[in-house]
Amino acid sequence: MSNSWINRLLGRSVPTPRACAKERLLGVVIEDRSAIPSSVLELVRLEIVEVVKKYLIIDEQAVDLKLEKDEDGTYALVSHVVSRGVRKKEGIPAA
């Protein structure tokens, strides 16, 4: 059973197939323009996760990594990492 009518009743927006396709296409276009394949971007994400989790408690699956094009034509690597706390380790000063 579809929950789309519940979402509409509660005022939540339901993404249309067109919106989903547009978002996927945008990802492909960004990948093509940046000349960095998604497989390489995934390897970068995995390495960043390994470094960050040495110091923070994170949900590895929730780490989001994107390339965003700046106004000057360069690309910014933007990540979103939710931390649940700091890992206790020797050599790391207390806050």
C-alpha cells in the first residue's frame, strides 16, 4: 500500500518521478564536468570515513560527499558527517 496519500494529507511533498530523474541526471552531469568518476569519489569517501572515525563516533553509512562547482569554475568537495561524540584516545587533548 502506498503512503503517498498520507504524505499529501500531512503536507509532506512526495518526490515525483520527474524530480527523481532530474536529481540523478544532475549527479551524472556534475560527475562528467568534474572529470572525477563516481568510483573515485566513493574511494575518497571511504578514506575520509576511516580518518574521521579515528577521532569521532560516526555513522559510516550516513556520510555524504559531493562535488559542488564554485562560481569561479573550481570544484569544492563538500561532506556532511554526523558525529555522535568524540572518541577517547591517548594523545588527544580534552576540549
